[in-house]
Amino acid sequence: MFSTIWNNVIYYPVLNLLIVLYDLLFDNLGLAIIAIAILVRLILIPLMRRQTDMTKKMSSLKPQIDELQKKYKNNPEKLSQEQIKLYKKTGYNPLGCLVTFIPQLIILSVLIQVIRNVTTGDLNGIYPFVTNLLNGGASLAINTKFLIWDLTKSFNDFSSEFGFFSVDALPYLVLSVLVGISQYLASKFTQVMQGGLPKAEEPKKKGQELSPEEMTKKMTKSFSLILPFTTIFIAISVPAALSLYWTVQSFMLVIQYMLLDWDKTEKGIQNLFTKLRGNKEDGKKSPK
């Protein structure tokens, strides 16, 4: 039953959308995947807006939270209770940002399935009217070449046959590494644009519990470090089509944050350039 619902409600619509985009974009699967990545980010704007609102609300609560932490620094249980009361009063959910990841995981899962099937020639689920509209009822043949990559191939495919650093394998290794780099840079960029990089925290006393927002910060920081390495490891063994999607998604995430909170982003960019100029001047003044 689950597979039937999954296929009819999620998988088949996404599969047919990708095929339609492929036809519209000059029979170019790479461009179709890029278009899908952009559309997904547009669809997720309401959820990202909610996440941005939560971030703003957390910033506004910081003075009150700092006051509570000073007041109940020796009573972690009471501190936690008072923080929860404050969150309920203001409508802030410290775990609200994590909830936005669930739809993204669902979309990523279906896209992995769609891309795998399309790149292996499995087009089961194409609506008849789509076939008639695009190819006059004849069977569809997908061109999987995009720039220097065959989107059906992976780094492992070529490295196992020609060698780790072979001319055939290197372009796919570069694409796989680019996935991790783009995700890491996007994560750091959005942290700077949406309020700055987290400052070093004072060490907690033994037995002292972390507050919900501190737990969220630590989870987010760990996630931003683990995710790039995980995706590189995955990217070297999956079709290049998925690596292309992941890379575009990372850059679109940056653009999405900029559109949702341009005022803060503009200030963040100015602060970033000011910091870079300051570091450069300090480097010039330092003795040789």
C-alpha cells in the first residue's frame, strides 16, 4: 500500500515533470536536473521562511535567555523550565528548524529514485499523454550526456576499470568533491548571512544540561561538518546526475536565504568584506 501511494502521489509526478523538462530544455538531461533543483528550492520557500522567522525570533529572545541563564545558572532544571515557558509564550520552537529537513529528505529520496531510473533507462510510470505529447506515442530515448560527464556513470565505474587517477575517472572525482565543497561553503555562507558564525561557548560544568537552543546549535554545527563528507562518499558511487543536483541545490540554498532576508544578508556581506579587509591589513602590518 505504501509503495502504491508513494508511486502515485510522489514518484510518478516527479518522473513525468523531469521528462517534460528534458523535452523543453533541448533534450538535455543535465539542464532538466538543474531546473528540478531550482523548482524544489522555490517549493521549499515557505518552509525556509518559517526557519528564517524562527532564527529571527531566537535572536530577539537572546537577552531574556541570557538573563535566565544568569538567574538560574546553578539550577539547570529550573532554567530549562523557565526557558520552555518563555518559548511557549513567544511561540518559538527550538526544534522547528529541524522539522524543515523532513520535506527536504522526502524530496531528495524521490529524486534519487527518479534520477537512478531515468539514467538506467527505466521509464516505467510515464503518463501516456506525456509520451504522446512529447514523442508521438513512440518510446522515449534519454540522452544522458552533459558537458564532460555521462550522467549515468559514477567515479567508481571508471576508477575500478581504468584506475583511481585515470583521465576518464578524474572528471567524476572532481564533480563528487565539488558536491562536498559546495555544501560546506553554502552552510558557512548562510551562517554568516543569517547572523554570523557561532562564537566559542564557555565550557559546561560537569552534569550541567545544555539548553534546547544550545543543543540545536551543536546539532546544526555537527550536521554542517558531517554532511559534506558524507555526500562526497555517496557521490563517488552514484550516477553523476545526482552529484549535479546536489551541487545546484547548495548554490540555490544561498540564493534562497538571500531572497528571504536580503536586509540581513546585505549587512552580513558588508561585515564579511570588512572582516576580510581587516585581516588583509593586519597581514600587511605584521613583521616579516
